Amino acid sequence: MTLSGSLHELDPALLDASGEAVSIGILDYGMGNRRSVQKAFAHIGTRVILTSETEALARCGGLVIPGVGAFPRGMANLQRLGLVEFLRERVGAGTPVLGICLGMQLAFERSSELGGAEGIGLIAGEVRELRAGGNRLPHIGWNRATFSRPGALTEGLGEHADFYHVHTYACEPADPADVLARVEYGESFATLVARGSFYGAQFHPEKSSTLGLRLLANFATICARHA
């Protein structure tokens, strides 16, 4: 797989067993960066649909939970659309799922944001306010993620990479083995996680230039292999 600048040419790794471009479903649940994520996947040659219909999403080779906003509202929207149990079932069946920013946080068991709320529970742990010390909140801008172990999602990214972050809350996985990368901002926190077929990025790969597109292309490859 090769990337040139911000461009990615369609590659055999992004094709499913029938030779078709892998289809990725982006959950449309009313929270934030849906269109920018859709455009980023289309840019790397991936077939994408943006919908909240579970029948259409179930036919996709992989799923993405985007999101910008408050945890309790995000969970309420997912519940209202019947997407919480759907996501649990898809991950249980081995379908690759990528949570981005709020989408990663919603995958945890609970959050303390705005009085607290229960999450989807795909990863054990909680989401709490970032303890940034002398740094100003929220955490906005580029920061270096250091990878703790190699994997299919981080292939070609080296030992560390700079990604664009925008958030005030951070995830604390209960199991350190679920952490793929950490970032320093007043404290160390998990910015990339994986458990089973679920992957989560606290940063915004769709806003992180070439390396962010590479991570999305790696996820599309994972989806194509699964399909």
C-alpha cells in the first residue's frame, strides 16, 4: 500500500474476496464529523455509506463510529436509533469497527462527562476529564502518539506519528494491553486502542494529513481481509 502526499490510489488490499472495493458504513447518529470522515475514506478509494439504518450497515465490511460532542447525548442518540446493541453484535461477530474521538469514548463502559453516563462497553474502562496540569483545556492541536506495539492498524507509521487532537476527556482502559498508542499532554493518556475487532482513535485521522489517511487505509485493509 502506498501513499503519495495526501493521495492514496486504490490498491488491491482494499478489495474484498470478490474483487470489489470494500464497503464501510459510517454511523449517522447526529454527532459531529460524519461528512469529513466520509470524504476521507472516499479519498483513499473506499466505498462508504453514511446511514443510521442497521440493515444497510450490517452489509458493510466494516463500521465507523465518528463523533464530536458530549458523551451522554451521543449515547442517547445511539440508543434511540437502536445502534448500541447492533454495535455489540457486530463486534461480537468479528466485524471491524473504528471509533473516532467521541466514537472511541462511547465504546468504553462509562464516562463522567455532564454527570456521567453508561457507554457501549466494548472496552473495559472509563472516560474522565483530562488532567492536563498547567496546560490549557481542551487539548487542541497536533501531538505525537507513541506506539506501544505493532499491528495492522499502525502498519507503515513507524514508532510514533503526529495526529490532530480535539478533546477535553480522555479514556482509561482497564487493561493496559488494549492500548496501541499514548500521548503526553500534562499526563499520559491512551490515544489509540484495540480490543478484538474494535479499534479506537482519540485523535482525528481525517484531519491528520498523510499519516491519518494511512491509518484509515490500514483500517480499510483490515475490513477487506475480514470481508
